[in-house]
Amino acid sequence: MKQIGPFTIKYDRTLPGWTAVNGQSRQRFTTGAKGERDAVCFALNEAFPKVATAVEHLCQRHAEAASRAWAAAELLVVGHVLNPDLTEPDEVARVRSQRQRRWYRLLRQANGTISCDCPDFEEGGLALAGEALANQLLCKHLLAYWLACHLAWPLSKEAPAPLHPKRSHAGRFRGRAVTAVGQNNRHQLVPNHASPQYGNGQPVLPAHLTHYRSYISYTQQRPFNQEKLLSWALGR
Ligand SMILES: [Zn+2]
């Protein structure tokens, strides 16, 4: 079962077949992968017509892109195209996997193309002949990012997961997510737009603002002081 805008896409054994259900209506589709894809296309067309139109235009020119492009549209509208981790200079976005609890990194390469670290891309992905995407191999994650750029679709804000989960449990990294003790010795959630100030009340120097914002987006808390911030930032 999945949710696309107001539509719930689910398989109905009694029909049998795939359905797209919202408050007022239930659309029926065939069984199998085709029925599921048709139900998703229907929901995208109804709920996100601009996204569906962009995918249809791409598929008119490149029919071979269809399965990846519709999957990409789905990733986009469910909010799986995420902001990059600002501490990773070459990262342009992250895309959460549809089925697994992980995400893939889209990295800008020296030759101007973007790579993805998913198995599809690493096995060669999809190459489209001609036009702007000529030298760019594609996978559904890169297509989702391309759609986001093309439609000026806002990327989802999500605290990026650490690259090396081990770091947060070991040695100097121990406890970095709980070091932002604010006034009155209480842990505080700090929104991204909070004024740049440490937990101890000191202002943040302009040179440290990038680290400061990454810290908050990762830990959802304010660093206690400059020393804590810099030791966290250098540890990444
Ligand atoms: Zn990919």
C-alpha cells in the first residue's frame, strides 16, 4: 500500500486488481506490475499533474526511461528527494530508497556529471541519446532529482544521517548528539531559523555559521559553545 497525494494505492484481492482510492472514488486497475504502475500513474496525474506532464514529455522522447521516470515521480511526490548534507561539498541531494530504510547520495563529479551510489547506476543505469542529458547516466534517483530541478520542487528537509554511524558511538564522537545542553541544563530542540547563538548565549561567528547550521540540522539542537561545535565539525 502506498499513499500518493489523497490516493491510497492498494491491491484488492476480491476484484482482483490494483485500486486507487480517495474519499469519493475508487479506480480499478489490472493485476500485476502493470496494474500497480497504472494506478500510480493515475494518482500522479490526478494529484500532481505538473509532475505527471513532465514525466510524460520525457517518455514521449525516451520511451526507455518510462519505468525509472514514473518511479522517480513517485519518489519526488512522497518527499524522498532530500537536501544534501552541507558538510559534504560534492553532494547535490540525497534520495531515500523506496523500499529500504536507506538513502542514496548524488555527488557532483569533476567532469560536471552527477553520480548516484545505487546498484542501478553502478551497473550502468540508463543512457539517453541526445540533448542535455547526453553524458549523464541515469537512475530513478537522478531522475527524481532532475524532476525536482526541472519543476523547482522544494527538496525535503531532513536531518541527514551520519555517513559513519560508528562515529557517534566511539571515542571523541561519543555523545555528540546530546552535547547541546541549553540554559537550565535542559536539552532543547532548536529550529533551523533560530538566531545564530550558542547554548551558552554567545553569538556564532560568521565563519562558523555553516558548521552551526549543519549541527542543528543533524542534531536538531544548538551546540553549547564554539568549542563543542568545532570539535563536532572536525570529527565529521
Ligand atoms: Zn540511483
